[in-house]
Amino acid sequence: MKGYIFGLISVFSWGTVFVISRFLIPNEIIDPIVLAFWRFFWASFFLLFVIKFNFKKIFIIFKKDLFRFLFLSISGIYLMSIFIFISVKTSSATISSVLMSSNPIFVILISILFLKEKITLEKILGVFIGFVGCAIVIKQDINIFYWVGEKVNIYALLAAISWAIYTVIGEKPTKKYGAVETTSVASFIGTIFLFLTVKLMNLNLWGKNLYGFLLGIYLGIFPTGIGFTLWFLALNYLKPFYLAPFQYLTPIITYILSIFILKENVSLIVFIGMFLIFFSLFLIQKKEWRKIVN
């Protein structure tokens, strides 16, 4: 029961990320890059608190896998956070959330291309259906073979690809050093990159009003710090097979919250695309699920 509770709290908190950023960014309360900085600044602070501010431990881990952690920080923290917050500037919270949840499609594609993952018909079919679903959600139209003159927002998809790269590269250090420790190092280094970008671009660090700063604290501590920590704790009680499907609740939670808070509506076309993405994820993971069940 603890595992289920931790998992549900995590995915609910993740669903709020897109709604809050959709409220802040299009209204120009805070810049997307600044919001990304505050999110991971406070996430880093929380994670450092969890590991008792052991900076020596962070430095030792970072030194052992210098280039791997630099790549993790750039892909999973720096690029992912910037792309996801830019995406909500022109797309609804639900569309951004759905596309971000497509990241397992890219995880398997990267694994096939670079890690020599065994190719099966189900995986190939799953990846193809997933791309079709993503195209429908991005274009918000069934006619995905005609893109001339379309203003396409692919930032959420780029965020999903960035997170997929982080997931694949992060597997070894997570097993070697621990999930919280690996996340702490990546988050800390990524925050430095985000801060340097804010300064180089001469962006307003505090936003238009206090909402941006305060909600940046929320995004850092709850969905990122506590959300990720509870997710890892849930794995102590539940097998990944039972826990993994919980993350697909995030777009549903985002959709429900966006209706009440943002007054957003999602077309039937987007639901069709969402269904295809979820069905593709089922095909991709079907074999692994069978192994665990058996």
C-alpha cells in the first residue's frame, strides 16, 4: 500500500508541473529558462538535504564519472527543463504532458540504435504507432502527411527525447551510486548551467511578480524533489512492472487540473493521438510485462 501511495503522490505532483508553468509562462510572469533554474535550484537544495548536504560525496561521484554526469546534466536537467517550459508557451498543458509521457518510445529507439537492444516486431510496431500518435497530438489533425505552412511546436517532444537520453545514460550511475545520489549530482550541475544561461542572457531572475518565484519553489521541492524521492522509495515496495504504468496517469491528471484551473479544452483528435501513444507504450513493454507476470 505504501508503494501505491508514494507512486500516486508522485504522478499527481508531476501533473501539476504543466498546469503551473502554463499559468506562469504565457502570461509572461516569468521566463521559461528562469523558471527552469528555480525549479532545479530548489530541487537541488531538497536533494542535498536528503543526503545531508554531503558536498564531498557529490564531488567524489561527479569526479568518478565526469563526462557521464555532464551529459546527464545537459540532457535530463538543462535541455529537458528548458524545452518543457518553452513548450507550454504555445501548447496546452495537456498536449505538453502527453508528448512528454511519450519518452519511453525514444528510450527503446535509442536502446535499439546505440545499445544494440534486441529488435522485435512488437517494438518496431510500437515505435511506429507512437510516432503517429505524437504527430497527431502536435499537429492536432489526423492528416499528418501534410505539414506545409504549419506552425509546429515540437519542444515537448524534444524534452521527451532529452529525458529518454537521460534515462538510458543514467541507468549505470543510478545502479552504481544510488538513485537519489545520481539525481542530486545531475540536478546540482544542471542548475549551474541554467544559472549561467540566465546571467548570459541577462534575464530577470525574480520574474514580474512574486508568483513566479513562489511557484518556482513549489516546482522544485514538490514535483521534483519530493516527487522523485517518493518515486524511488515506491520501488522499494513495488516491482517496476507495477509502478511504471502510474506515470501514464500524469497527462490525465494534467488534463483534469487544466479544465478546472486553466479552463482548457482538448479536442477528440488529441485524445486519439494520446490513445495511440499509450497503446504504443503497451506494445513496447508487453514482453517485459509478460516476463514479470510469469
